[in-house]
Amino acid sequence: MKKGRIFTNCLFIVCTLMAAISF
């Protein structure tokens, strides 16, 4: 469960980074 939570957090951070790079 915890591992999944961390993976989701990493995915969210990557998405945010991609959006920031897009801007």
C-alpha cells in the first residue's frame, strides 16, 4: 500500500514537472 502511494506521488510530481516544462 505504502509503495503504491509513493509511486503515485512520484507520478504526480513527474506530471507537474512535464506541465512546468510545457509552460
